[in-house]
Amino acid sequence: MADCPFASPRAAGAPSPASSVALEPGDPLLALNDTFRDIYAERRDALVAHGGPVIAQIDDVLILRHGARREEGPARTRRYHELKAINHLPLAVYVLLEDARGELEARRRERLESLRDPLTRVLDGLEARGFPPESLARQRRLLGSTRALVERVLAAGRVEPGVLSASTRQWVPDLMRNAEDAARDQIETMHATVEGWTRGMTAHEREQLRAVVAVAHMSRPGNVALQYFSVTLGETWEGRFDQEDLQPGKRVLASETGFDEAQAFALLGMHALDTRVGQRFFGEEMRLERDVLADAAERILTEMFGERPEAPGEQVEERAEH
């Protein structure tokens, strides 16, 4: 076995460890590996093209692909974004001030002053946005109290003790009602779009329907669109939970690779291909849903350190005992 490239400092001008171990451009193994990647990508794309209807949710848009057919429909309305933007204003003030101590520094004061004009303009224009009466009163209350705090802090030149925490307690109920209205907007909008599409499908096509949701990693748990598709397509319903499901569903996937249509549909195709290869090649349907080296790594680390990883069920039982 060759010496570990990290065992001693590199001499000046020597290649980096990564470049020294990588296959060189002329190596036939590299050419074979590139061919493998090309073949896999071709089969992945073919499965998307011929594997039944698929829907992707990417930001405000739902995209249906079914063979050569491609359609777009709404996943949200403007109301969703209005509520989200209004919620961000008190959060911005809190984030700006939560660690303020003593007299306001120039940068914090400048930031607070920059909020005055947009806050006033939004408040003055709320009526024209068509909020229902209860919601309109809520937005006025939330934005009005936010503006009042901004003015109070600027006048005092500091955050007075207890003022920020009192404002937070006042804001949270209205923020959460706005969040509920935003979730309702997205669910009802998505449902109308999806129902419009599925009404024109055969029973067999509806059974084949799969979905992928482009999502940021931090908003993955409990994501609205993932919950919606899990319920409507009969997958395990993931709402609020502590741990990611170690056995992902077959019909609903989360794409954390970016908010890109091609990447989202490529993930669906890769999942379908990996499932087939896992079952037929390895004899385990979900084998390629984890690192191919995972089982070996677990054995090696157990041998090295004398411990084994705990299964999720064991962790839950241990917490319950304590």
C-alpha cells in the first residue's frame, strides 16, 4: 500500500494530494468511468420521458411532464408572497436588534432608518391589496407595532430593557396566523392545478404519477409541497418531525440540488433508475439511496472504535427512558 499523501508536508511546487491521486486524462479507466456516467444519464432521462407523468414544484410554478407533453401551472398566488414579505419585516427588526447592547451603532441606526419609508408605504397601501377584514386588521397591527418599535428605538438611541421581548410576544401570534394563511394559499393553489391535470389522466396514469419538490435544505422538514404530494399520492405523510425519513418514498422526492427544472426531473429519473438497479443488481431496492460505501464504512468504523451506530428507533427509546 502506498504511503498516505497526508503523512508529511508537501515540498514546494509538488502537486496537491487531490490532483496526485486522481485518474489522469489519458488513463483508459477514466474514459470507461466517463462512459458509465453518460450511459447512466441517458437511461435516467429515458425513464423520465417514458415512465409516466411527473410533476415538479419549483418556487411558484408546477411543471407537468408526460411524454412529449409539458405544462405549467401555479403553485402559489401573490397573496403568499405578500404575507411572507410582511412577516419578514418584524423579523428583520428583531434580528437587527436582538444582540444590541448600549447605544446604537451607526450601522444599526442606518438600517433602522432605512425601514421607515417602506414600512409607511406598505401600511398606507394595505387597503388596496384586498386582504379580508380580519387579515387586514392583522397586517395593520403587525406592521404598525413594528413601525412603533423602530421609532421608539431610534428616538431613544438604544434598545430599552424588555422592549424587544415584549414586541416579540406581541408579534408571534400574528406571524403564525400569516404563516397559516400562506400555507393555505399554496396548498389550495397546488391542489387546483394538480386536480386540473389529473382529471384528464387515466387511472393507470394517476397511479404512476410522481412528484419532485425543489427545496432548500433548511426548509426540507415539513415542507408544504412535500406534505401535499405525500398525502395526495399516498406516501408516508411527513409533517413536523425530528429526523429525516431514512427510507424515502418512491413517488415524492425532495431536490436540494437547486431550483432548476432540469435538475429536479433528473433527480426523479435517477431515483427511478437507482431503485431498479438496486433491486435487480444488488437485491435491495433502496441500496443506492445511500452511499455504496456505507455498509463497509460502518463495519470498518465499528472495528476501529469498538462502537456501532444506533438505529433511529434505539435513539427514540433511549430518550424516552431518560
